[in-house]
Amino acid sequence: MGRYEPLHAFLAGQQGDRIPITFGEIEQLLGVRLPASKRYPAWWSNNPSNNPMTKVWLAAGFVTEQVDTAAGRLVFRRAAPATDGVAEATRPFHPRPGVLARLQASLGGTVCFAPGFDPTAPTGEAWDAER
């Protein structure tokens, strides 16, 4: 856990199920600044392969919610206990049956392309792997 161990210790020592906290308070706990990617909601996702800090809060038994990157705050919520051996935060998301079909139907016709435009054609844009 390394540099993020203080966050693990803090969360593991909490009695409550919801821990509101600011990015600044997390930085104070860690003694270092969070990376610039903290401003992206995806950085705070509960995907265990997301970043090293994600593994820390998951290991402490918490998931993130109510992430407000503009205000620099979020809530750590104690994860539901695993009843099937799979932790809540690592379960794949499966929408209820029919949700995807209803969403596709409601969005149908909302995107229009100019005649002759092929949205699957390469853009000619080169992605530099070293960026």
C-alpha cells in the first residue's frame, strides 16, 4: 500500500458507515498532494485496477460515492459485506433486464450524421504512446 497506507489506517479505524472527506483532508492524511488526475471523476471510481489508491480504500472495506471534483470532496461508504465471496466494489455492473433496450429506444434518432459521413472511418489522428 506504500504511500497510501495512512488512508487505509484512517478508514479502517472509522466506526461510521459514511465518511465525508475533502481532497485536502486526504492530502493531509497522506502528507503528499494527490495526482492531477484527482480532478477526473473516473480516478475516484471503485474499479480495483483503476489506480493504487483505489485498492487501498477497497481493502479498508469502503467504496467512493458522491464524488464532487469541482468542490474537491467525496464520501467513503462502508461496502456491503460479501455474501457470495465477491466484494461489492468488484462486482460487474449488470443493468436490470430491459434497461439497456429502453435506453437505446429513448435515444434512437438523437444522433444524425451528414450524408456520406462514416463514423467508423479512421480519423487520421495519430496517438503517441509516450504521452
